[in-house]
Amino acid sequence: GIITFPLEKEYFGVKVTVLRNTISFFIALIIAVVTGILFGEIL
């Protein structure tokens, strides 16, 4: 996340850290949408 970015940057590099955070964000977004659909909040 944003808090751990400086530490991750040292270990993995900026490119991998940004990629990992972007992928994690989209996975969280997909889970949120699916949960919303399953509980009838969306659609």
C-alpha cells in the first residue's frame, strides 16, 4: 500500500511495487463489485 511503499521500493524496486499495488487495487475493486452484485446492491 501507500504506507509500505518506501520499504517495498527498497526491496523490489519502484516498477514492481507500483505494479503490485495496481494489481491489488484492481483485485479489490473486482471483489467489491462481485460482493455488491451478490448482495443485490449493484444491478
